[in-house]
Amino acid sequence: MSTTSVTGLKSSDIALLTSSEIAALSSATIAKLSATQLAGLTTSAIGQLSASQLAGLVAGNIKGLTTGVIQRLTTSQLSALGSSAWVGLSAGQLASLSTAQLQALGTEDMVLLAATQTPSLNSSQFASFSSAQIAALSSLGVRGLSTTVISSLLTS
């Protein structure tokens, strides 16, 4: 299946792709799927994506993943996401991640988190970050933290 034919599919058509068709998609093809098309993939299909396919996801298409799908991604799958994909997560998507899933964020990912993404993190989620992750959080990401989260750092 060519990139052109896949990118021309509707989300309802994407949902009908077989496991072997999904496995055959290149990371370049995955990156060209729109958020709407990516939303057509079932949780099971997303779970079958390889590390290289997941690394092909970019900010523009990760928005298509529902929080329910994001919550079902394994830490290995989340670790495989490229930094450009993490930038595309909404505050709600980021907040839907478990503490174990948040630990999959690399320091290169933490640098890219913006003030619009971090306000939804609660104290326990933030407490799950390693010192390296916290150190990597940019000043823009820190600006979005709630006073409750910042206060929890001072008392722990």
C-alpha cells in the first residue's frame, strides 16, 4: 500500500486495515496520517505499531489519539514516540497518563513540554518524575505548573 493511497483513506477505512497492512506502513507513512485518520486506528492496531512506526508520529497527528488510547499505550510504546510527538499532546492527554507512563518521557521530551501542557499535571504525577526529568523541564514548562504542584516540591 503506497503512502499516497493510505493518506487518502478516511478514518473509517483506516479502522479496517489488517494487522499485516498496519505492520507494512512505513514510519514516513505514519507521519503523514492526519489526526483524524490516526483516530481511526483501534487501540489494538495502535498496540501493534513498532517502535520505528511510533517514532514516526509527529505533533500534528498524535492529537488524533484519544485519552483512552493514550492510556493504553505501554511505557515501551511511549518511550518510542519521538520528541516531536510529545509536543502535540494536549494538557488533557498528558494528564491522562499514569505515573509509570510519564516516567517514559525522556529528558529531550521534557525540554519541549510547554506551559499549555503542564498545568494539568497533579502533584503525584509530577512527583513521579526523576530528578533528570525535572531538571530538563524548560522554564516554559515550569511556568505552567500549578502552585499546588510547586508547593509539593518544597514540602517533599
